[in-house]
Amino acid sequence: MTSAIEADWRRLLEEAAERCRRYLEEIGERRVAPSRETVEAVAGLAGRLPEEPCDPAQVLGRLDELGSPATVANAGRRFFGFVNGGSLPATVAAGWLAAAWDQNAGLAAASPLAARLEEIVLAWVAELLGLPEGTAGGLVTGCTMANFCGLAAGRHHLLGQAGWDVEARGLFGAPELRVVVGAEVHVSLVKALGMLGLGRERVERVPVDEQGRMRAEELPPLDERTLLCLQAGNVNTGAIDPLGPLCDAARQAGAWVHVDGAFGLWAAAAPERAALVAGHERADSWATDFHKWLNVPYESGAVFCRHPEALTGAFRMGASYLEWGSGREPNHFVPEMSRRAHAIEVWAALASLGRRGVAELVERCCRLAARFAAALEQAGFDILNEVTLNQVLVSFGSAAATRRVVAAVQEEGTCWCGATEWQGRTAMRISVINWATTEEDVDRSVAAIVRCAEGVVGEG
Ligand SMILES: *Cc1c(COP(=O)(O)O)cnc(C)c1O
């Protein structure tokens, strides 16, 4: 019997390539947010679950015709929302190979290639980010999971020192751990604490300065039962905690320091910005994303840990049918077992950019953010943050006016920026983090924002 699904690979993949090419070539000129009508038209993909198989080329055609217009142009050059990166050309192409390869990166025996690529990219990134020799790591779906992993390693380590095997015995009856965070901690880190049984609400919050940086002088006394959670890259301002002094204080007290560096840690890879994260290498664990500043497709992030045995202590497992080789087993470092080989695209990104390319990407985004800030200030609007990294906060007067400008900009379609609250003020948040964004894109976006702001003022 033959398979019910016939594969004409040439026809199917050439058609896929053609559809993708058209999508990516047109993305710079289409509106950034999809129109309401195109989003409503996605209903055409609903209806009853099909009873019978369908030709893959037809499936692709329907998906492209209804799906593509309804996408947000995140892959384009003028999407400035949510600290979302785009995807470098080499990573998009490598992602196609990755799909064809269909490797299971969970076990070295299931994919020696994926296991090896993982080791390679973890070493390359550790070097780029200036992490200490001997640092272990694991690839995960994003920084939320990377935070989870780093904190799990810290929990294992601190409780292990107190004579408690938390993986075996759980948290009931365990010695208490304290968790210290900045008042501007990212919500995903707090969620990770909840998942680990450490509690979303029993954290001690350290006050921050006007940029959102933890005030080192307000740090409570730490001890060997404390997880100290620092941040490199505030999602609003881009500000980075004073990592060096905070790491030193924690080390002296025997506390565990975790750094949430989803995007901000990449300052370490750009010589002109590296001072912003000085001392970060003295932490115990680090979480970061590849789908943000490295411009790799979702889902892609990594945890790094100075103490390999703490990470594997948290995640190692065994079963009779799982044969471990003598090398690194990917699933001993992260929660997942079977998963995509994210390392393929990360490798492609790093191989295509090189050290200099990564540094330039980071530096260019920071320069473009400064260009945004200067032009909007020149146009008479308030910049609410020190633009030291890639984030810009702009106020257009009252909270209501600012919200109306943000809505008008999203509707107008030249670019996309979100709204946020910063220290009691409503702001438009601009995040420059796409490899393809140019000065011309910034100027075009500023012109559109200014037009929208004038329209809002005109409404009175
Ligand atoms: C984006 C972000 C996260 C969450 O990362 P995901 O990849 O979305 O899971 C955590 N912390 C900070 C500071 C972030 O910017």
C-alpha cells in the first residue's frame, strides 16, 4: 500500500520558496499591522475539520492566501513592538533545512548533529557574551524558560548545600529560600518563580532608580539561602542593573545570582556598549533569547550556568530505554526531552554574522534608537528614558493623547509601536531590534508618528 499522502517535493518546495520569497520581498512596503478585514478572513481556515486528505500544495496555497495578509510584519523593518527581533536571511534558509532534517535534539543518539551543533553554539555564545570558562548551558524556547532553568539550578544548588535534595523530595518541608528581585523584575521571571514553587508573591523587591535599575545601596542583607535575580535590559527603558557590585555582594554572602538578560545581555557582544553589563560574568546563571537581538526565528533562547552540576542536577533523568552516551546529553540541561534543533538556526545566525556582525547589529540598533529619540524630541515630544540601549519611551502629553497617538500609528500602518506605563506616565514604546531596520526606516517612521500626533492634536 502506498501512503495516502503523495509528495512531489520539487513542486511543493519550489512553490513554498516562491511564496516565501514574495512575502519577504513585499514585507517592507505593506502595512505593518494587518487590516481588520484580513484578520477576519482567517475564518476561511476554520469550518469543519476536513474528513479527507488534501494535496499539500493546495494546503500551502490556502494557508498563504489567507494567512500571509493576516500576519503582523514582524519580519519587516518597521515593527518596533515588544522587543521582537526579525529573522536573518541565513536563519530563515537554515530553518527550511531544519524542517527537512526533522531532527530530535533531545537525545544525542537521536541526532548527533543536533547535539554537536548545540555544543558549538553554546560555546560561541558564551564566548560572545563574555561568560566564564566552563559555563554549561541548554537551549530552550525563550527567556521565560531560560529564567526557569537558571532559577531551578539555583534552587538545586542552594537547597543541596542545605542538605536537601529538592528534585527527590520536593519543597514540602524544605529549608526556606529567599528570593530578591528588583521592583522592575520582568513578569516572566516572576512566573518562573511560581512554576518552581518559590512563589510569585513572596519575593523581596528592591527599589529601583528612575531608569528602572536596582539600587545597590537598597539591597537587603543576603545569605546562602537567597536567590538574587538581576536584570540586563528593562523592557521599557532598556536599563541594566549595576551587575558588578550586585554580583559581588551576593558572592560574599553565598547567595545565588541569576541574570535575566533576554536582550540586554547582548550589550556584552558590542564593545561600545559592553560597559553597561560590566561584571555580569560574576553571576551564577544567565538567561537570554536568540529570537530577540540575534534575530533568529522563534522559539529560541538559552540558559547558561557557571555550575554545570547544578543545571544537570535539576534536569537529569533516566529510563531503561534511554541510553546515554559519553558526551553531553541535551535533555540533561533543560526541561524538554523531544524538541526542535534550535541550534541549527542559531549556528546559521552566528556563522553569517561573525563576531563583528553581531557587534554591529547591536550597535546599529542602539544608534537607530538614539536617532528616533533625537528626532521625536526635536519634534517637540518628551523622551522619558535615557536612551542607552535600543529602547525609547515617548510621551505625547496626557495619557489619553499618548494612547490615541499609539492607536493612530498602529492604524496608519507605516510602523508599529506599543503603549506602556512608565513610572506613572503613559508612553509609546519603541524597540529597535530588527537586523534589517535602516536610518531611512526610522525617518519614515518618525514622519508617520509626527503626522499621527498632529492628527490627534487636531482632534482636540
Ligand atoms: C522578552 C523578555 C523575557 C521573556 O522572554 P520570552 O522569550 O518571551 O520567553 C524575559 N525577560 C526579559 C527582560 C525580556 O525582555
